[in-house]
Amino acid sequence: MELIEILKVVILGIIQGITEWLPISSTGHMILADTFLQLQQPKDFMDMFYVVIQLGSILAVVVLYFNKLNPFSRAKSRAERLSTFQLWFKVIVAILPIGVIGLLVDDWVTEHFYTPTVIAIALIFYGVLFILLEKRNHRVKPRIRNFEQLSYRTAVCIGILQLLAIIPGTSRSGSTILGAMLLSCSRFVATEFSFFMAIPVMFGASGYKILKFILKTGLASITGFQWGLLLIGSLVAFVVSLFAIKFLMNFIRKHDFTAFGWYRIMLGIIVILFFGAKAIFA
């Protein structure tokens, strides 16, 4: 029984590591995957589990971009260190909307929107937006091609658009990338800024979920086996994320996001058909 639970967590970690960075909704995939895998753990633990294993994915960004994000690196010139500090200030400004509003509506959204129907609609809707946006981008060239050209005003607007990710199926990276590209950022700037915004957002979300779980059930309620599940899921998500991030950055050098748009649409249709048939024959 425990071996089966571990295998399920490994699968969830793989899904998390891949989908956290691709604009296809990690939360949506995780919820749908657990519908089939049905990890035999309490709901309170699972609510925390889904967020905590994202820490593994976030650590992958920290490792891959450590030099670029480190403002204290001696290898950087004074101007480069200042530029790195400015990048972090832009990230902080951008995450303020989700940091404030996200906390206020988290419980309500979890209770009302975490359903296959909502996930399917969000997958399809934003899939269509990605396709339409990329068609527009063939005619309109982006103005913002590096982080020095990214203004604080644009960063705030990206952060506001990231609020769309509160709805499961939307995708945090998807809404951030889509918003940044709508504001005339290049695919590289949009994608990397999405990565960097994820660091404080997901560390904060994980800390909030852990604190909420501890206050509700107590830290002692987590068994040794459950700690193991959290560790395994996070480790798998970390390793897979390393490859997923490198894949995405290499992919967008030659391609646009249209393929991800079509993937979202097809997955959304499959979800509707599956759960619709399940409801009919239940």
C-alpha cells in the first residue's frame, strides 16, 4: 500500500515539474491527475501537498538562474549588480497584487472553483487567447526585449494580469507570460519574468499553506510517511523542473506558444467529455 502511494507521488511530482513552467496549468493537471490516482491521504494534507511540492520546482529556478538573480555576485560589475537589484524590485512590485488579493480570496476560490468544469473552461479559453496572441505577434514586434526596458509600470500590469491565475486551469506561468506578451514583452522576457515572479509567490504560498495546516491540525498530525511523501514529491518536481525549464527556453528560440494553445484546447475538451460521461453514467 505504501509503495503504491509513493509511486503516485512520483507521478504527481513529474506532472508538477513539467506543468509548473509550461503555460498549461500545473494546478489543473495536478487536480485532474489526483482524480485518477486518488492519493489516500486526508484532504487537509493534500491541500498542503499540492502547494508544498511546488517548492521543488521553484528551487530549480533558483539553481538555474542563481548567477543572474544574485545581486551580490563578485563576478558582476557595479552596473550589473544595480541592474540585478532593479530586476528584483520589479519582481516585488509585480507580485504585490497576487500577494494581497490572493490571500483574501484563496479559501473562497478553493471551495468554489476547484472543479473539472472550471479547469476545462479555463484551459480552452486561455488556449484560444494564446493562439490569437501569437497570430497578432506575427504582425506586431515586441518593444521590450530585455529587463532594462521593462518599466515598473509594466511590471505592475503584469502582476495584475497574474491574478487570473487564481482560477485553476488558467496557469500561473500562462497568465504571466500571456500578460507580459500583451504588454509588448518578447517571449524570452515574458517567460523568464514569469520564472522570477514564481520564486517569492510560491515560497509565500507554500509558507501560508503550511502555517494554515499547522494551525488547523497541528504539526504533530503529519506522520513520518507523509513527510516522506512531501520530500519525494518535491525532489521529483525539482529534478523534472530542471529539464522542463531548459526545454521551454530552447523551444521558444525556434517556436511560439501556439502549440501550447492547441494542447490546452484539446485537454479541455477531453476533460469535458470525460467528466460529462462520468456524470451521465454514474
